Amino acid sequence: MDTSETLLALLAYLATFLATSLALLAWQRKSFNWARPFAVMMMALAQWSLSVSLEVSSATLYSMRAWGMLQIVGSSIMPVAWFVFAARYSEHEHLVAGNRRRALYAIPLVTILLAASNGLHGLLWKTWPAVGSMGLRPTYGPWHGLQILYSCLLAIAGGYFLWQTVWRESDEQRWYVVLISLGATLPMAGLLLETFSDGTFAGQNTLPFFLLGAVVLLAWTVRHNQILETVPIARQTVLHNMPDGVIVVNNQDRIVEINPAAEEIAGCLAADVLGERFVEVLPQWGELWYEAIVKGETAIEQDLLVGNEARSYGLSLSPCLLYTSDAADEEDSVDLG
């Protein structure tokens, strides 16, 4: 294995490590119904990246072929998991509920079974000749084309669902959707390049670059947009348009969502406080927080200083929302539970 192949293998190994880390992070938040398919998507990407790294670093044609064939597992499952994640996060749950979700995984399951028995029918790979320094480039069968088409349609549909819910939102929200959609579709772009060309640039395999680029984009989006912590986009749109302030805090007392009305009340920007502890960001509200969390009070009224003006606020607490409203405008209690 020469220096360039070593570098490609290391890139794929790095993608494997990052994707596995994101999968574990998502699984820790599996109580959110969109976190599980995200974890499955990242595990599929990790398996795909690991197979690529082992193919690149293989010393024999036999092992190259074996690891090349195993890539079909991750590459066929990832687009389905992406579609399920996007549908749930954009609140199109009815499209991926129950038997519909199982049906979506039917084609990847058939693809994996056909890969295991390819020697009998050649539906996925007709031949697998050795060419170039990177080893094996197969001649594809008809089912491989069907799997590619299915994966591309799911990748596009998932991006469409997310975009449909944020196209009227801020530029920041739209950019997050662009980045996460790009991260989810980059591996498919690499696979298309490999399928319809020799998948190389200057004689080198390009797929590790696509895989690592995808993981980096997804990791950046998870870190900066808190997608595994925040409410889905459709509900987020409602929160952002509410005249009353809403702050969402997770079970570590960290802020994972704050709407514009709450930003104005608290005198801060969402970009500065997301992921921070509530009482550290808003120490002047510490007494309210203590009464709500420790004493179990669910409806509180208190005067707070906003800028140089003292205003009276009502606060109500649900299991996931800290909700504030101007008492001068809101007389009745509000239940968001």
C-alpha cells in the first residue's frame, strides 16, 4: 500500500470514528423519535466508511472484493434512515409510521440478500475485474441501478421535506437544512461517481473524501443547530411566531430552544445561549427557576427587570417548556403540556 492509499484509508477510518460517535450521541437521545433514525443513518455511514477503509488498505484482490461488496450494507440503509429522520423531524410522521417504515427498508434488505448470493445471478455485479492502482471496479447488474435510483429518490425527498418547512424561516435555518441535506447526500454523490465513472481522480479513489465530508457537515450541524436536542422544525416555526416567550430546556438544564419573543425578554440572542445552562445565561431568573424545578411550582408571577424597565411576567412550566408571558397582556394561565 503506497502513501496515497494510506492517506485514503486514514480518511475513511476518521469518517468511521466520527460517524460512530454521532450514532452513539444520537442513541443517547433516542426518546426523541427522530434521533433513532439519525443514529441508524450514522451507523450505516460508519459501516460504509469502515468497509471503504478496509478495501483501500487490503493486500489481496480477494479481500478487496469482499470489503467492496460489504459496502452495499451501509450504502443501501443510509438513504432510508435519512428519509425516516427527515420525515419525522419535519413532522411527516404518517409517511414513515408502522408498516410504511418497514416497507421502506424492504429494498435495502433485498439488496443485501442479493449481494450475499450474487454469484448465483449477477443482479448486483456482473463482473469484478481488477483495474488501476485501487484494485476492483465492478460491472454492475440491473438491481444495482434500481438500488441507486431508490436511494437518490429518498435522499431528494428527505431534503425536500426539511426545506418545505423552513423556506419562510431565517437564512440561518435555511442554511442548516442545506448543510444537513448536503451531508446526507454527499455519500450518494460519491457512489454515483463510482457507478457511472471509474470513481477516481488522478487515479485515486474519491469515495473517502465524500464520506468524510458528509460526516464533518453532519457533525457541524449537530453541534451548532442542536438538531438532536431541539423540537422539530414545524413546531419550531410555531414557537418562533408566538408573541409570548418560550424557552426549551433539556434535562441537563441547558437551553436547546429560545424563540424571538424570549430573546427580547431575556436580552440575549439564540446563537449565544443555545447549549448553555439556563441559570448561567439568565441568573436574574434563578429564583423563578428554583421555584419551578425544586418546589414544583407550575404557574408563577413575578416582576423582572427587562433593560431599565420593570415588567410583570407570568411563567408556566410543562415537562419540556419554560413559557413566559407578559402578565399585563395574558390574564389566564397557559398549559402547553
